[in-house]
Amino acid sequence: MLKKSIITALTIAIAFSLREYFSTGNIRWISSVLFAMIIFAFYFLWEWAKEPYDWHKKKR
């Protein structure tokens, strides 16, 4: 789950950085890294929320 989230965030960040480089000629690194971190957090929480909680755990 963590590896998939990192790969997704890096892929999106690279894609947006390349788009920005080809359209303006320079890259704003702060916005690219911040956007990648937001995507990582959102995707990580999304994947984490999809796994069901085991309500039948034995209590100690």
C-alpha cells in the first residue's frame, strides 16, 4: 500500500513537472513537491480506508 502510494505520487509529480517545464520553460519545485505530498497523503488514506476493520479480534 505504501509503495503504491509513493509510486503514484511520484508519477503524477513528474508528469506535472514535465508539463510545466514544456509549457513555461522552468519548474516551480515547491509547488511540484507540495502537490506530490498532497497526492501521496490522499492516495495513502484512500487505500487505507478501503481495507475493512477486523471486528472479531480476540481481546487480551
